[in-house]
Amino acid sequence: MTDLGRVFDRFFDSMEALADTISESLQAQVTIEDSNHHVIGYSSHHFESDPARISTIIGKVVPNTVIIGLRKKGVMHRLENSMHPIRVPAVMEVGLGPRLAMCIKHQQEILGYIWVVDRGNLAEGQAEAVVEKAAGIAGRYLMKQRGWKLKEEKTREDYFWKLLTSHYESEQRIRQEAEAVSIHLPAGYNIAVLESGSGFGEHLVQKLRDTLEAYPGQQLVLLTAEHERLILLFTSLFGAEGPEALTAFLHKLLQDMERSGSVRLTAGCSQGYREYVSAAAAYREAQTVLELRRLLPFHTRHLLLYEELGFWAYLPAILESKRGAGRQSILLRPLREHDREHRSDFLKTVAVYLSLNGNLKESAAYLHIHTNTLMYRLNKIAELTGHSLKETDYRTSVYLELLVEETGRLNEWF
């Protein structure tokens, strides 16, 4: 143990240096990971390796298939609940050979992991002592790194909130402060707001960061969390992209987050901007998309980008105006009165027909009636109102009135 003290009781300026020292002591390959299984150090000595380690070193992160395989086998549970190194038998389904492993902890908090490839040459007791000693050093290093990281993240979040709340008076001041805190502002950006019904914990935020890192075309610049929302400022690495590419990126992000079992999210995204004094306006645009998606989930289910909202962008203002007026629509009155007196479904029929873009077959199926029955109703409605739903002005006006006056019933019907 005296030799062990001489080897490890010194300053390590990196986890690479620590991994090499463990490797020299045990004559084995070593990988050190953080709590999210990102590689922060690995031995440079060339020994024979297995597929799991090779893919981990290449990707700088343990593949999900390996982590899932280890969890299914109960390895991660054993490792994370042990205060000492454990021997891990081979899990060949994921390409992992035998290992000596230890979970690096501070009290009950997991900071990372040490993995040593076991080629049958790890002496019982002595190898465990080496790994346990190294875990203490790695733990202190990770705690210090975490402190620096938290301070840096706090600085970046404070700066981001100043952008979102129009704190800065000029573009020059924005760029000067960004440079002062080592934030690189790209030439163009979008702001997106992601919303979850269950809030965002640290694990979910990190999962989002990891997911975004896997997309070669987009780069996350700034991120902050607020209650049940995450606010992102991101940029395309390939210059300005059209709305199709941006929509595809956001859909994939939401699908990947849901597929990973993390959470179901909704999103809204601003237009692209170049001036950072416009960040607050971009934030409001993203919020508007989310507001509309909450207001009428079915009708706005495909909306993600503010620049593609069309008339939907004006709906909140129309709704506010209607509330202030306190009067119901004259256009909808005959339909409401007919439904009340004859127990008909004329209002719902018009709502479904217009919401489904005037498609007779889809509308009839949705209403559970025959197409001929739907045609009969539409003709009766035209007689009752004196207007055909084929008239653009009337059709548009009725649809808007339905959206703002019958929001609750629309959500029930759909």
C-alpha cells in the first residue's frame, strides 16, 4: 500500500493522466466516465480491446445499447449501490468483456465511473485497492469540475435571460458582454421553447443536451429552464436553412426525446434572426406558437414555426378583441338557434367541415354520417344562413368566429 501511496498521492492535471497511471499499475485498459457516461479519460496504452470499449472511445460516450444491456443484466444497479469496486462478468450481447468497475460518488450522488478491462491478470484485492484509490482522486476532480461548470452555466443563463428580457440597449453592448464571458454568438439564430407537463430536472436537461449534440446540422448556443419549459438559442451550422429543414429538425428532436423514454414535449420556434437585440421578440414568437397549441391542440397540431403561422399569429389578438367586446357573433347565431330549437348539430357540422379543409369524405366519417347526409346538412345550412361555405369571405369569417367563440367545444369535438 506504500507503493500505492507513492504512485497516486500526487497532483493529476487531467483524467487522462489518472487513467494512464491506473493502466500502468494494473497493466490493463482503463476508461473514466462522468455521470452521463461521457468519456473524460482513457488510457493510451495499447492492449487488446473489445467492441464496447472501442465504440466508447471513438464516440467519446458509452453507446446506449451498452448501458441498456448492463441495466438489463442488473450490472448498473449493483455498481451504483456498491461503495467498493465490483467484478463484472462479460456481457457479450453488447460486446463487453469482463471488467473491474467502480462507481465514483460524493455521498449518495453519482459523479462518474471507472472501468478496467479484466484480461485475467487483475490480482484480487490489489486491483480493487488501486481502483478505489483512483476513484477518490477522480471524485475530487469531478467535484471541482462541477463547481466550475455550475458557475459557468449560471453566467451563461444570466446572460441569456438578459437577452430574453431586453436588458441591453444596443447590439454593441450585447456582443461586448458575450465576449467578456466567452460566449460565441453565431451570425444567425432561432429561439425555441420546449414545454413539458412534468417539468425539467437536471437529468432531462442533460438528455436534451446529449440529443442535440448528436445532430451535426444544429448547434446549441444558450439554454435555460423555467418551470415546465426549456428555452434554447440555437444555430444552423450550414447557414440559413429553409422552414422544411427547421421543422424536420424540431420533429426529430421531439421524437428522439420521447423515444428515449424521457418525456413528451411540445415546441414552438421563432423566425431566424441576426440581431441579438431581437432575442426578446424571438422569445415572444416561440411563446405565441405554444400558446396557440395549448388553445386549440387539434387545429394547431402541425404548427412549430412562427414564420408558418399565417392567420394563426393574429388569433390571440382577435380573441382579446372579442372578449373586450363581450358580444357573440351574428354569423353563428342562426346555427346556434337552430341547434337549440331542433336539437341538430349544424354548428358542429360546420366546425368539422371547415377544420378538415372542406373534405366531404373525411368530415362525414368524423361525424359518423353518410356523405349524402353531410351534403344535405350543408345545403340546409346555406338556406338557413343565406351563405354558402364555398364563399371565401363567409367561410373565413365563420371559421374565425368558431375558433374564438367556440374554443371549448372545438376541443371537446376534436
